[in-house]
Amino acid sequence: MTSTEISRVVPHVRQVDWRTSALCRTYRPEVFYPKQPGILTDKAKAICSRCPVAAPCLEHAMSPPFEHEGVWGGLTGEERVALRRRRQRIARRAASA
Ligand code: SF4
């Protein structure tokens, strides 16, 4: 049974199934975990921009325990922290409205 067939039978398997379609699987991890930001980060982001599972990848990285390192879903760790803060501000405003 393929992973797609499994996810149809057992819907919660979709939670991890996105990894099987990840474009980064064919690249070296160093591309996504550069020692120095800059051009290497740009390469990872370019790959992520073509990835069919960028959205679930980003949400995985944003979920506890939160991925601080590397490029996930097209965002660096710093960019994910900024996104988390924006989401928290929006949630606080919505809760107080
Ligand atoms: S969005 Fe980027 S890091 Fe996430 S699975 Fe796709 S290629 Fe990999």
C-alpha cells in the first residue's frame, strides 16, 4: 500500500505524510541548515518556493516544540519567530475584541 493509500484509510497519517513529497529530500541537509545565512539560505528558500508541501512543512516547524534552526516552509528560524509573534498579536486582538 502506498503512503497515499494509507492516508485515505487512516486520515491522521496525513499529519506526517507530507514529508514523502518534500523537495528537500533530494538535497543535502546543509542547504537547509547553513552555517552562515545569505546565499545558502536563498538557495533553500528557492527550493521551498517550488515545494508542494511548503504549507504543512511550515506549520510543522511552527508547532511545539518549534523549530528554531534551518529553513522550513521557506522561512528561516528568525522569520518563523517573527511570524509566531504576528500570529500571537492577531490572536490577542481577536480575543480582546
Ligand atoms: S518547504 Fe522546504 S523545507 Fe519544507 S519540505 Fe518543502 S523543501 Fe523541505
